[in-house]
Amino acid sequence: MKSSQLKKKDFNPYYANYIATLGDVELMEMLKKQLKNFPSFISSIPKDKFHYSYAEGKWTVAQVLVHILDTERVFQYRALRFARNDKTPLPGFDQDLFVAESKAENWSREEVLENYKIIRKSTIALFEKFSDEDLNKVGIASNSPMSVAALGFICCGHQRHHRNILRERYLKD
């Protein structure tokens, strides 16, 4: 499925920028492309910058990366529930609470890298088994409709969004 096939009713407008940052891409190709490219990005982060924050009260590089991991896990779960036709509305999650409780200060770059590979391979394995019918199924998360396909694209766009922020605000030099 291509991102241009998503309908406005497939996701909350909050996520539109994440999807737009991808351009018109095919979901499985993007999931796999990022699995090849993002580990190189993580590996390129200097060790002395890994626990760096560019301003007081801002997340550290490690916290941003663990946030990407946590969010993909949450969105995988949502996609599975919706693809299985579970109509139970799912609550949102507090990203700031997740980051505060992540203990990202104890994560090494290597641990983040290994977790990313495992999580993304799991996302790919999950989405590879979804039919077109599954991808078009819609559930409710955070009080908004969300399609299975949109969740996959949002995983990709969310990662790209935060990679761009890391490059622009944390890793300049």
C-alpha cells in the first residue's frame, strides 16, 4: 500500500506531518529501507553526544531514541488489535511519562541499536502478514479513528521526524 492511498479518516490530523515527511512511499519498502538506514544513523551518533540534551528540560539523544522504540511498540500493538477486528477503543499514552520511566540514561548506543533492529523486524513481520483488507481496518486509539495502514506509515514518519530533530538540534557540529 502507498501512503497516497490513505484517507483523511484513517488517522487523526495530528499525525499528518509524520506521514507527509515520507512523501508518496510504499509501506513495506519504507519499513525495510529504514531498517537498513536507521542503524547506520544510530551508530554515527558520537558516544559523547548520546546522553546530551541541547537545552534544559529537553530530552537527551538516548531518550529520543528510546521514545522511538516505545512508540513503535505501542503502534504495533494497536495495529495488531485493529487488524484482528478488535473494536475496543484503546487509550493514548503519555510520551513524557514513558520517557521519564524509560531509564534511557542507562541505555548504551549498542542496546538502542539492537532493540531497534528487533522491534523493526517485528513490525515488518507483523505488517507482511496483513492483507489489504487488514490494512484498511480502522479502530479507535486516543479517541480518534486509526487504520492499520496509517499506523505503519506513522511508525516510519515518526522515526524520520525524530531523526530530523536529532540532526538539526542535537548533532550539529
